Amino acid sequence: MKILVIGSGGREHALVWKLAQSPHATQLWCAPGNAGIASEQTAATGRPVECVPLGAEDLPALLAFARERRPDLTVVGPDNPLALGIVDLFQQAGLRTWGPNRKAAQFEASKAFAQEFMVRHGIPTARAGTFSEADAASRFAAELGGRCAVKADGLALGKGVLLCRDMMQADQAIEEFLVRKTLGEAGARVVIQELLDGVEVSLHALCDGRVARLFPTSQDHKRALDGDQGRNTGGMGTYSPTPFLGPSDLAAIERQILEPWRRGCAAEGIEYRGILYPGLMLTADGPKVLEFNARFGDPETQVYLPRLESDLVELLLACVEGTLETADLRWSPMAAVCVVMASGGYPGSYAKGKPIAGLEAAADLPNTKVFHAGTARVRDTVVTHGGRVLGVTAWAPDLRQARDAAYAAVDRIQFDAAHYRRDIAARALRGG
């Protein structure tokens, strides 16, 4: 099979790496890809993965490429092309494509849509309101005592959520989005959501329009600094599985969240094929959904796919073809940890073009994979090219060993002003 992957980050590197292991994959393209993706090759044929210099949001150019090369499957990684309707466009051209269509992608493209959907269908979530006017938003935040999450309605590259502990912080967040318009149209409306207390976990479920099958648990680390301090980011590291949800808890989540979500989709004519990624807060009153995402998490993908024992090509085809119920979905009992190495200054401004040393030394370690996110190749040197630069992943029989192995790999990699958290998975290891 010829496969086209859309995207350029760590999630897409992990997807390409896993897809390339399938005996079904004979040729792989990635648009636009990155320096790490360009170093992969298919196991079946030994062909290098070809990075195509087309932006993930340049839908006309991507369609023209796909019409010319005729991939047997296109896999869409990022949220923006999904929200723009790339799946609809490719399907209309007779191209088999994995990912939710534009209507289904609203679950991530609009926080307001997702919040209102949950209320309509009785899915447990936080108290919230949607606003386009700052004074009204401020009044609602005051009803919550200023303890709220201020969320841009639209897509904002993981930077559209500000957590507030008092009214001063809430008003500052509201002004940033609605008055100063720092996120442009993405922040033209905001969702003000009650700040929930508890443990946050990430869930993923493959969906084929009828059936949803849960992945094991994982936990992301959104804040930039150790101890969950600093601004929200796209994710500074993750691990899987978490100790916070057992089999009975996951069964309850199926009943209380996935079942009403499926019924709601059916009632509203939403055919969801792809991956659903709900972020949950485990509160004293039970699990509550903070938000929905319509694509694989980043960096969650970088710990899920090393643990996945099934053929990823077959699973994605089952989503597209509606046969997920009988698909083989097996997981390794190993634990996996991913530590994100970011550019100094991220999630604010940062420099690009810093040479990266030690990649080969890290790659020599057993059960370790360095997934590239924001990298580029300049002649013979791999350099930084984004905020989140690398996702350094290791897997081992238990979480502590996996964490130690991931940080051992991080220690072998150097670039100027590299920044990473030193407490990934610490909460799980200390028991809560």
C-alpha cells in the first residue's frame, strides 16, 4: 500500500514510524514532514519515507499531489486540516482518507460546540458559558469566583487555554483573547469553564462511525515548568499507562461518556471516523470531560504507538471501512515515557536554527526512540525549527525504569537553550 501522512510534528513522526513497520506499507510520503521523518524507511520494501514540501493546510496542493500519486490511504495528523475539511475534499475525489470529516471535527474546532453537545447529551463536564463580549465573560467568571479556565473557541496550537485562580487572572485572560485578540479569530469567542479539581488524564478511542474502542490511559503534562507551573503548552511530556484508572473505572467511562457521546452523534447525524481524544478530570464526583480533540494527542501518540502491538495500517483501515469491532487491538504491558525537549522561550518566542547534537548517541540506547517535532536539516546538520523540538521516548517493564531510560536519552542530546521538564511521570511514581 502507498500511504500519505499529513503533518510535520512529533505525532506525525510517531505515526510514520509505526505505519512503516507494517508489511502492508510499501511506500510512504509525509507532507511536509521533518528531519526525523525523512530518516525512516518502510520495513517491507526498505524505501525511504519521502517528505513532500507541502503545508498541512495547503489543501489544493495536497489534493493535487494525491490525485497524481494516488495513495491507497491518507492519514491526517493535525487538527487544522481536519477543521478545514481535508477529509471531505479527499473523499469527494475518491481518495480513501483516515480522520473525522469537517462536521465531526467540530468537537475540537469549536470548544463552544463541544461544550453545548455535552450539555445536550448528558455527558459529565464542568459548568461553562460561551461569550464574545468581555463584560459578560467577566461577570460569568465572577460567578465562579475567578477560578476558571478561559478557552479560545477555535484552534490555537495548544495555546488557547489560560487557567485562572482569581478574578485578576480571569480578567487578564479575557482581555488577552477578546480585547487584545492575541489569537485572532480563534479567540473571537471564549468558553469560560469552571476550574475542576482532581487528576487530569488523556483517553483515546478509535472510532468507525458506529463502534469506539478505548486505548489504555495516558497523562500529559501541559504546563511549561516543573511542578505544573508556567503557561500551558502543547504538551511537555507524557506517559502510559497511568495508575489512576482501573478496568472498572474505564468500564464506567464507557457507560457515562462514550455511550452518550455515540448516541449524541447518531442523533445529530455526525459520522465520526478517526480518533476521539477526550481530556478528563477525575474529580471527587467522578470523571468529567474537559474538552474533546479530534486527532491523536501530541505527545500521547509518542507513548501509545511504542506500546501498540497491532498493525496500525489495519486499524486505520478498519476505522475507514467500518469494521473496527472485529479488528485486532493489542497492547504491550510495558510502560512508556516521553520527555519533550523544547526551544528556550517556548511557549513564547524562541530562536530557530540551533544545531542538535547527540541524536545518534540517544538512538543507540535500547527501547528508545527520538521522535522529531520541530526539526529541519541544513546540509548535514539537524537543527531546531519549532517550539517543541524532540519527543524522547523510552519503554520498559515498569514506569520508573521507562522514566529513567527516557531521561538517560535526554542527557545525550544537546542544543542551545534546550528546555525540558524534569518531573514527567513523577505524580504517578509518588502515588497521586
